[in-house]
Amino acid sequence: MIKVIIERHIAEGLEAAYQEKIRALMLQITDRPGFLKGDAYRDVHQPNHFYVISNWENVECWERWQNSAVRQQMLNALAPFMESEEKYTVLALKVSYEAQPTKYARPTQTYSY
């Protein structure tokens, strides 16, 4: 599994309209091959910075979606809201931590890739 973090800077005053648009657009990717989960976040200290964090089965699934005509259409629909081009990071999980009843968190799973 990989995680993709997309960062977008939205023009001031267009945040609410962007949130409505991204909510509708995210529904379009739920049936894409390899898509597992997606969440949209807003930076609490910089309210015009938004992040979409999605999980994909593998890099190939993400790249297929990233290069698809449907995604390009989505980016075109978001363009009027954007201050700059989006940035993205693709991460592969190496170690996972979860809170434990003890004082310190311990690794619950280790992955190799």
C-alpha cells in the first residue's frame, strides 16, 4: 500500500467553494482500480492550504490515475480555485505505530518494500 499526499493552495475567499467542489470530485475516484481510501484536510493554521490524503494498492495504480484523462479533467475543474500548482508526495509505509494503553507507542507492524 502507498499513501499519496496532495497539497493545494487555494485563492483567498474561494475556500468554501473549493471544499464543495473537491467533495463532489472525490466521489468520482472511489471506483478507480487500486483506490482504497481518501480524506480531505484543511490546515488549521493556514486556512487556504488543503490536503488530500489517499491510499492506493500500489504505485502503478496511483500513476495510472494520476495520468488519466479523468484526473486531468478534475484538475481543470479545480484550476480556478488554485493559487499555484498542486504538489504531491508518494509514501510507502515502513513502520506503523498505534497508541497503546502504556505510556509509549510501540510499532505494531513493520513493512518491507
